[in-house]
Amino acid sequence: MKNKKVLQLVLAVVVIIVLAIAAALFNQNNNSQNTNPTPGAGGSWYQVYFTSPHYPDDPNAHHGGLDTHLVDLMDKSTKTLDVADYDFDLADVADAMVRAQQRGVRVRMVTDTDTFTNPDRAVQAAFAKLKQAKIQVIDDQRAAIMHDKFTVVDGTWVETGSWNYTDGDTYHLNNNMIIINSPELAANYTAEFEKMFVNDDFGGKKRDVPHPVLTIDGTSIQNCFSPGGGCEKMVVQEVNSAKTSIDFLAFSFTDDGIGNAMLARAKSGVDVSGVFETTGSDTQYSEYNTLKKAGLAVYTDGNPWSMHHKVIVIDNETVIFGSYNYSDSAENSNDENLLIIHNTDLAHAFTAEFQRVLAVAKNPPQ
């Protein structure tokens, strides 16, 4: 009888331990995000996606991310494939570019010199695939950076956003990407690509955009490139137009003009809230402390790697995003691109992403 009671006690303890472990895993999973990309929204002319970093990281789960959508797009190319990417190490993207070259598609790439000469094994392995396939890659050869992240397919499709074509950007960082079907928008990005690839004009003034304002299926879109394209002015104008809310996600936010515009709207009763990438937010240049001291609902992010978005959502109706950080370098030195899209469905998708990032900022993973 005594042994039976001991056995029952041991079994009870085991059950309690198992339940505790299960509960901990359940809570951990709830405080995590899936590694698969989070689809934001889609329409007749676009599809938007967001990364979903997993805490803690599982390298074995690094598949099925944003790169799958880019590879699918590249595999549809029949004539031309132009790639402008700041950071690059994804083997499957390099393989898709090689496949396109092998089926007769004209494939070209521009990148930043710091990336092109990066000794990292994955980076050099990706570039080696392109070199072996005789795909020409042009690097910017300057101190300021070629910070674009976009692909143009067949003069019809454009993929862009904050996402670099790397494993880290795909599975560690918070990022966004959009694929848009528009020959007019593709003409803008092709013209920008030609300046860099054909004319070796990196960092040149970006004032000759073929379609700076265009309409797709009733949606108004503004498109600019920097330096010299007046992107900061466009962002400030949109911020100044806010009537009810401004939500933002900022990897780097040091631009006083944009910060002052947000402060002014907040004083007028607009609800302003945002999440800053933690690294750099405590410097004298960041707008974080200025907005925080003014009583705005701003936070530093909870991602143990980086929150890489560059997004502003106005009145849940307009989205500002691209490679363009809200900084002097983005405005005056780096090669960058920016979209301002007036579309409620797209804005709702970015607002949902804002809420996801904000929730992690408020409750960082341990």
C-alpha cells in the first residue's frame, strides 16, 4: 500500500511537470511569431507581405519566407529581370536569377560595394552563382550606399519594400514587401535602374521620374527616389494632412522636419504613435526622445534583432513606405525609393502589422 501511494505521488508530480512545460511552451509560442510570412492584403494589382520573426530563432525553420514570393515572380519573367538590392545572400533568389538567364531573360543587378565585397560566405556564394551564369552585377563604388531593394520583371511587375534579399532580413528582422502590377510604376523603377546600371549614376539627382503620380485601379500612388527627389517634402505634406491618426514604424528616424510635423499634428489633436528600432534611439539625433518627452505614445521595439520597417500610416487610409529611412542620409546621400499609396485596404494591412510590432514592443520576448 505504501509503495502504491509513493507511485501515485510520483505520477502526480510528473503530470504537474508535464503540464507546466506545456503551458510554458504555449505561452512562449503565443509570445512568438510564426516564421512564415504574414500576408497583409491583396487586390487586383498588388500583394503585400510581412516577415514574422520567431523568438527564439529556429534555423531549421528558415524556409517559406518572403523569398518564395520573389522567386515565384522571378520565375515568371520572360524578357527582362532587373534587380537593385542593398544586401544579398539568399541562394534561392540567386538560383531564380540564374534560371531566368538560362531561359533567355536579360538579367541585370546593381548593389552596394560594401555588400559586393563582403567576405561573408553566404554573400559570396550567392554572387558566385551570378558570376558563373555571366550575370553582370554593378556596384556603386562610393561611400554613401545603394540602399534600394527592388526588382522589376518584364517592364510590368515591381517588387519593393524594406526587405533585403538576405536570410537575416527574412527570418530575423521585421520587414515588408509588396508586389505591384503596373507598367507605369515599372517604368519609374526601370528608369532608376538604368541610371545606376547603364549610366553608373549612383547618388545622382532623381528628378526625372516618368510617372511621379499614377493611378492603378482607382488608387492614387506617388513615387519618388532620392537623393534629390524631394521625398522628405512629400512625407511632411502627408503627415501635415493627417486628421485623426499617425502610426509609424521606423528603423532610423532622425529627420527633424518629419518629427516636427508629427509634433504639430499631435498638438492639433491627432493621435500619433510609433515604434522605433531600439539601436540608435537613445542618441541625440533620434526623434525618439523628442517625441517621448512631448507625451506621444512612442516605444522602442522588442525584436531581439532589428525592427527594419520604414512605414507611416496616415488616418488608416494612406501608407508611406519603401527603402527610405527618415534620415538625412536617405534624403541627401543614399539611393532610395519611396511609395505613398492612398488605399484603405493596404493601409489596414499595414496597421495590422503596426499593431503586431507594437504588441512585441510592449511585451518583449524573454
